[in-house]
Amino acid sequence: MLNLLPHLVNGLMLGLLFALIALGFTLIVGLMEQINLAHGSLFALGAYVALQFLGPRPPLPPELAAQWLDLAPGWRYGLALIIAPCAVGILGIAVELCMRRTYGKDPLYGLLLTFGAAMVIEEGIRLVWGTRDHVLPVPAAVSGAFLFHDLIWSTYRFYAAGIALAVIALVWLLIEKTPYGAIIKAGAHDSEMVRALGINLSRLRLGVFVFGTMLAAFAGIILAPVWGIRPHMGVDAVIPAFLIIVLGGVGSFWGAVVAALLVGLAIGLTGAYASEWSLLSIYILLVAVVSVRARGLFGKKSMLEA
Amino acid sequence: MTAVLAGVAGFYGPWKHNRAYAQSKPIKLGLTNDASGQFGNSGRDEHRAIRMAIDEQNAKGGVLGRKVEWVTADTESQPAVGTRVAERFITREDCAILIGALSSGVANAITQVASKYGAIYLNSNSSAPSEAAENCARIKFVWDGNGTNFIRAAVRNAMQSIGKNWVLLTNDYVYGHSTAASTKALVEAGGGRIMENMLVPQNTRDFTAYLLKIQQLKPDVVSTAMGGDDNKALREQVVQLKLGEKPAWIEPQADWPDVWGAPQSLSGVFGTTWYHKLKLPGVAEFVKRWQAAIKGDPGAVPVPGNVSYNGYMATRELFRAMERAGSTNNIRIIKALENLKMPAADRMQHFDAYINPLTHQVNQTIYLARRNPKPADNTDHFDILSWTQPQVVEDDAAPGKCKLVPYEQVRTVDA
């Protein structure tokens, strides 16, 4: 049991990181019924924009850049965590404006559009930052390692898992406990009624999409020190994100969180005890769950099942 | 009847036009380089080097008076894509020669297609020992040092100086498996013990479970056989956990494009076939030529490394073989490459290299290195510790596993 415990802890931490990756994706799918295949590329772009701000040549006017570079590394990192998602959010606006023509049509149009956007963003990253790998600098307080029960643990992973937990809580509060969340949910449930109440549905959708985009970028910054920064890092994010929302049930917030934890545990435990199965285990988990509950763990019952 | 069928097959074959216009038509090479996926970074690097060799040859008037042209497509680090691209290059683009590979899975897939049509295939950078053993082919030549070569250079020393309890961390594909098998055999032959061979699926990004397990097992040495992005992610996480010193880490080969951009992730001892700071004649000049060739390419690594070196050397030696043979006939080129001896000075390495005619492996100097503690400049990431003669590290089990088909069974084609 003592040997198992570190792997359980690792699995849960990994699960929280997966939940962070899937959060923006699940919001857009659940509330807009759009599968955003550009999620992974926006995730990567978040990491690259943060890298630019944390590097020696921040994208600012000379005077402002000098002041920025005078800030303590911790402050710069903290501000980059806010600025980079906002910058990526602007791109999110552009993507959503393009997506508007696909609303109400065959979902394939939205899929193709976001797939194209993903490729454009990835190639754009290659053009601007090149193909080489980068490492995102993080403040000394959250880097390094510590010894616990005769094992060395990464400080950053605990920090990242903590951040993921905080973001999950904040998003839940926003969706469940604020009037904005109520409007967003109402818009997803009955768009005609929301329109009839005088709420601008287009603006609502734009807001949700940009928020999802910003969450993707934020996740990219948090995961970058673990996975490294490279142009195609988005592919590593979009596949588990998609799997998690299907496993948890499309549109279910807590479904996505629970599914992410299960995926993290599956990878963590198989990585230690049956390593060759560690990636396959998540697909086996998906097949096992979907075979019994086609709508995923917490998915809403389909009209066909009524 | 057989003769009639052979004639019909020849007429409808992909080179039916080449035969008529062989003397005026450009020589067309199919460059099967990964531009995305696990080996995308390195694939782009070798692609640049192959093109550099082609441009240099064309500047000298081409090969046998014919211009060299090329086509390329992203093999995506995926064997199925490699098969598709090779088939297209040979049957639709009239390429009788294919060059390029990082992933041994892709290399093996291309080999099958090239063998079917008799197209020459230069595996420039895939370093699975099986490429010149059970997966060898008469039409294929393997230009990179392989996992067995590197492990042979490293294992004996590590067994004596570090310890006998080893854990293997093995990427779950052909390179990982065949390199791990070599390591296991060498460790056990030396009286060592493999505590566990942990298989790592391709595209793994989080190695914490493996690193925790390694700490629980407490081995003396961890020998990795990982490739591309997986290897980079592993290295970064080893350094994050400060596990780079204990246990000792051995990595068969650190590909330069994977190191570039993240040199701080280097730890332990690793192998390479070439380094741009080798104090040998021609190295500095080669670096300058590379820099001229990549000018204006923002994605290129500013100095060449082992991957671009192998890509360049494979292509250059192909052209030389054509000129020695005085022909672009595949069998004559193959014969001109088999038994080839390449002087050390010509290859900018410490020892002469040679192609083993029984395996088609280029046996060359193997360097062991570590992260450079005192870099001379911002490109100086390796500290070269030793260089070993190719004869010492040659995979002596490979000739027994490699069964090259007789020349008569290779379909004859002209490029």
C-alpha cells in the first residue's frame, strides 16, 4: 500500500492537470455545442505568448519593456498568467466570428473550420517562434524538487495541481453561482427564450468562446514547464481533452472533472505497474464506460433513451 | 510466358519513361522526411541537410551530367504515412531513390515499399539496431550509428564504474525494443541485472509515474531508449526532479535538434555520431556551409548536428556512388556502396568509416558525451568524453539476423 500511495497521489495530480486542459473545451462543447478542434493550438499559443513575455524581449514598447524587465520574476510570471490568456482571447474573438456562419448547420462545418484554424495557428507559431523547443521560466518558489517519504517530488507539479483545483472552483462558481452563469446555461438550454428576454445571444456565445479560449491558453502556460514548449504541443492536449468530455458526458462540468481524475489515475497507476498500457488504459476506460453508459458518466439522457 | 510477363511489367512499371530519357532527364529523389509528429523537429533538420547536399552537387554540374531534383512529403512520424508517401513517390513521381527516416517504424515501412519496387532507400537517421539486422534489405543502407553501437560504447564502462543493477526505460516501438534487447544482453553478459524494463508508449508526455517507480526500485543505472519528443519530455522531467545525478543515466543517442532549445535538460552520458565543435579538419568549414544554406530559414538550428550530418553524408555518398558506378542503375549503385570505405578526414570524424556488405550498416566513430559544464559559446552544449572505433562497437549479431536477397531478386531500375 505504501508503494501504491505515491502513484495514487501522482494520478490525482495528473488528473487535475487534465481537468484544467479539458475545462475550456468542455465549456464550449457544453454551452455552445461546438467542438473546438483549435483548442490544442490555442493551448500552445498561450504557452508561446507567455514565453515571449517572460523572455528577454517582451512584445512591448521600449520604455514599457524596460519597466517590465525590472519587475521581479515572480511578478512577471504572475502578470503573464493574465496577459497571455487575454492576448489569446483576442484571437478567440476572430475564430468565433468566423464560426458564426456555421451555427445551426451541420456540425461538420464547425469541425472543419476549427481544424483549419488549428493548422493555421500551429504554422503561425512555427513562423514566429521557429520549430525549436523552448522552456518556460518559472519563479524559483515553484520550481525544483522536495523530498517526501524517501521520494523526490516536483514542486511545480503540486503548484500546477493546486492552480488547476483553484481554476476548477472558480469556473464552477462562475457557472453555478453567478447571474452570468445562469444566462450562459439558459442560452445553451433554450436560445429562443433567452433571445425573447432581450439578451444578445451572439455576444453571449462570443463571451463563452473567448472564455474557453482563455482557459485553453491558461492551461498551456501551466502545462508548459511539464511538457515543454514546441509548436505541435497542442496535439498532446486536444486528444485527452476530447476523450475526457466524452467519458464524463458532453456538457457536464463535474463529468469532465471526474473523468479527468479517472484518466489521471489510469495513466498514473498503469505507468507504474503496467507501463506499456499507460496510454492505452485511457481508451480502454473510455470503451468500458461508453459500453455501459453511451452518454458518458454524467451526460444528460438522450431523447432517444426516454 | 514468364519473359512476356516480365516485359509487360517492365513496360508498365514506374520507370518506363526513365529508360527512354535516362541521359537527359533529371535524377529525381524522394525525400521521406518527418515534418511533424514525434520526430518532426529532427526530420526537418535532416531535410535541410539533404537539400544542402543536393544543391552543392547541382552547383558542381549535377550527377553524371544530370541535374538532381527532389520531391518531399511529411511522413508524420507514422509508419502508415511512410508507406503511403513511399508508394506515391515511386509509382507516381518516378523516384527510384528515397532518402530519409528518423522513426525506425517509418523506416521499416518505407523499406517494404522500396524493396517491392527495387528503389534504393537511404535510411539516414533511424537508429534501431533492427534496421541493419532483421529488417535489413538489399536496397537499403543505414547511415546513423545504431542503439547497439552506442550502448556497446557505454555499457562496459558504466558496469565497472557505476554498478550492476539496471533499469531500462524503453519507448514501445522498434527502436526502443531492439536497443533495449542489446542493452539487456550486454548487461547480463557482464554479470549485471536488469531490475525492470519499463515500456513507455509513444507520445507519453508525463513521466512522473516512471520516475517515482525508478526511485522506488533504486537502480544504479537507468538506460533509456527513447525517441524524439518523448525523450525531450523525459529529460526535462528528470532535471526538474533533480534525478540527473543519481541514479546514473545512459542515453544511446541525443539527437541535436532535440537538444537545441533545451540544453539544460541534458543529463547523464549519451552518444552521438558527430559534433560541430570537433577539432578536426573540415568541421568549421562544414558549419559555415550549413549556415549559408539555412540563411533566411527561421526554423533551422544555426549549427549542424548529428541528424543533419547523417542526412548530408548519406546523400553525398549516394552521388559519389553513382559517379563511381558511372550509372544510375540501382544494382550498380548498390554494389558501389557495399564495401565502401570512407576516410575519417573525408567524414570529419576520428576514425575511418565503412559499410558492412552483410548488413548495409555504416559503421562509424561513436562519441560519448555529457552536458558541457563550460560551454565556449551558446551552441556548445556537448562535452565530448570519448570516441570509439567502429570495429569495437559494431553489432556482431547483426550479420546473423540480416538476410539480404540476392541481386537477381531485386527489380532492376534506373533513376
